[in-house]
Amino acid sequence: MNSKQLKWVYLIALALVWGSSFILIKRGLVGLSALQLGSLRIIFAALFLLLIGFKSLSKIPLHQWKYIALTATLGTFIPAFLSSIAQTQIDSSVSAILNSLTPLNTMILGGLAFGMSFKRPQIFGVIIGLIGTFLLIINGAIHHPEQNYYYAILVIIASICYATNVNLIKKYLSDLSPLSITTGNFLVLLFPALIVLFFSGFFDVIAVESVQHSVLYIIILGVVGTGIANIIFFKTIQISSPVFATSVTYLIPVVAFSWGLLDGEMLTPVQFLGAFIILVGVYLSAKK
């Protein structure tokens, strides 16, 4: 299978895995706090990756560890906690739709900080995407007063972190294997995550049945939705482009919304319109 075909296989696999991550986070939050969930997600991913990828760490030159640490922080550490905190207040399907702003933010940051050029359709895409985001959040806040849509800002910040991360990987880490990058990322994050978990009160509630059930969901999220998915994602960046790799977020809302429907979530008609406008904006921003 050539790289043109392989990148689409990777993209669909990522959409299925990451689209399912939002419902796993929702299930995890039944028994865990956002800080406990975020730190456990990182710890389980790190332990899995160190088991399969420890030897690959020797292939990372000393001068590239600063980029490993930076991409670990922006691509995993900050978004893991922001996403968990946001979903304590907003639906998982809304979180997934807002996450689809990542390619748009990748294009903006690529132009501002990494030397990528803008074209007119891309500028229109940015404007249209922002209009869709505004509709989704404002209408959601009106029709779901029990939810705090200010927390949607956290998902948008997470998407900016993801966008910065993919540009950094493409520019500074393209010569490393995806396994080396991913394992290095989580080695850097393991100890900070353990510290957060220690002070989160997790060990005071570990015997509670609902907590134990939630931990099972986070093991799946950490190993499959974080560890394995990141290896595939970094490989996709290397064989394609940052914007193509982040276009997985076009497909993630479809999977996430399907899970949300099964779990009793529903968007209003205006939110559906906002979601559609966001995807149009993202599509235009990715056009060459």
C-alpha cells in the first residue's frame, strides 16, 4: 500500500478511535474528577508506550528533547486536562465539534508562525468557521441553561494547542520515528501526571465501585485513544501534511455524535447548522 492510500487508512482509524474518546471521557467522569481522569489517561498511555517503545528513546538526539518536551506539553498534557474539565459542563458531541477547529487553527498558526501562505478561500474558511463556532456555543447556552458554555472556550484552547503541536512536529521532528516521538512525549509527562494524580485525592476514593468502573474506561482511553492513536497520528503527519493530518477532526464529530445519540445527547437545529458551518469553514481553510 502506497503512502497516498495509507494516509487515508490512518485517517479513518484515527477518526474511529478519537471519535470514541469523548464518550470514554464522559463515562470516566462518572467516578473521577477532571484532574484524576487527565492524569490517569497520561499515566496509562505512558506505561503502555514505555513497554513497547523504550528502546526507541535512544534514537532521539539530545538537541531534539526540547521539542519532545514542548510537543508533549502542547499536544497532550494541556489538552488532556482542558478536555476533561470542559466535559464536566458541556456535552461530549459539542466538545467533539469544537475540536474540529484544529485544522483551521493549524492553518492560521502555520501562516503566522511557521511560514505557510494564506489563500483567499482559506481566509473565508477562517471567518465561516468562527461564525459556526459562535452559533454552536451561543445557541447551546440558550437551550441548555444547565450547562456552562463558557467551558467551550477550553476546548477551543485545546484545539489551538493541537494545532501548534502538529506544526512543531512537522518542522522539527519529521526525521524521528512516530514511536520515538510518542514514547518520548509520554516519558516527559509521566512524572508530572503522577504528581497531579497524587494530589487529586484519587487514592482516597480508589476503593469506590464507580471509581473503579471509570478507571477501566480510562485504561482504554489511555492505551488505545492516546498511546496507539498518537503513534498513528504522528506517522500521518510525516507521510502527508499538518493540515491533512488534523483534517481527521472533520470525521471525529460524526463518530462522537453517533455515540452521543446512543447516550441521549441531542443538538438543537441551530446547533446542527453551526456544526455544519464549522465543517464548511474547516474544509475551505484546508483547500490549497
